[in-house]
Amino acid sequence: MVTLPSDVAFTPAVKAVQTAKGSRAAYERMERGRGWQSEVLPDLREFLSSLDMFYLGTATAEGQPYIQYRGGPPGFLKPIGPHTLAFAGFAGNRQYLSVGNLSENPRVFLFLMDYENRRRVKVWGRGRVVEGDNDLNSKLTDPSYSAQVERAIVIDVEAWDVNCPQHIHRRIPELKIQATIDHLQRKIDTLKTRLGNAS
């Protein structure tokens, strides 16, 4: 039985391993303190506002896991309630693995990565596919993003936690560095022209 948000991940088997490996006491202190959250708090909202990708984990009824990369415009994973997130399902390769998995097993896991700032957030919840809800789709759509919206995926958040930055390799989005690359390329072209004229 889940009594704390972290119990969704810290199952009895996990707690037994934590005890055996010596980390359980620290996690018990965390659980008595702020602990993990189930409400979409302002710090999570802020994190989501610039996020342009995440990894979505679903599983079949038998528990076979599947991880899918989801990308979109910054902020496309949106809070739509105090314990609810949603995103537009864009047209893709038409395999429908996540949609099929959600039809028989609502458990989802979101791995939210901010490679630039070396931050990650883990979200556990229950997901559902919402087809044909034009009002919801319009709330999740960014007119500047050209992908076709086919459906909405809604996630009822059971727990979320900010994970440590250890071992996250820093990566910077192309959009943020393209202007610098273009500026440097113009400088290189100018220097090449000057050198060519000097010879």
C-alpha cells in the first residue's frame, strides 16, 4: 500500500536493498522531511516551461517496458491541474507502442532531462490517451510548432522528485548555440577573404 509519494518507487524490495546497502536511514529522513511531491509545485512548473524533450516510459499488461523520446516546443509538457500534466501527441511513425501500452496499463514514468543545466526530474503517475478533445488539444498546442496533433496524453502525477546532477553530461541545445556558430562562421569567412586578398 502506498502511503508516501516515494512508496511508488521505494517498494518493500527496494527498501530491503537500501537497508542492506546502508542508504535506507537517509531516505527515511528525506521521507520525514519535504520528501517527494505529488502536487505540481511552482518549481516543477518553472522546470517544465523550458523543457523541449523528455523520455516517456510505459509498459504492457505483462510489464514489458518501453521508453520513448518525446520532443516538442519548449513547455509542451504542461500542468493542467494541481496533480495533472498533459502533452500533445504529435503524428509520428504510427507504431502506437505508448498508446497501445496505455490502453492496457496506465502506469507511466517520465524522465525529464535538462542537459544544459545538468538537472533531471523523475515523475511517476498514471496516464491516459484522450482522443478528439479539441478544447484540450488547443490548450496543448503551440501555433509556432508545425507538428500535427493527433491526441492528448494526460498524466495524473503520483510522485515526482528532483534527482542529483551526478554523471549528467552537459549538452547545449542547437537553437541556443546556432547564433554563435553563425557569428563565428562569418568571422572565419571574413578572415579567409582577407587572407585571400593579401596573397
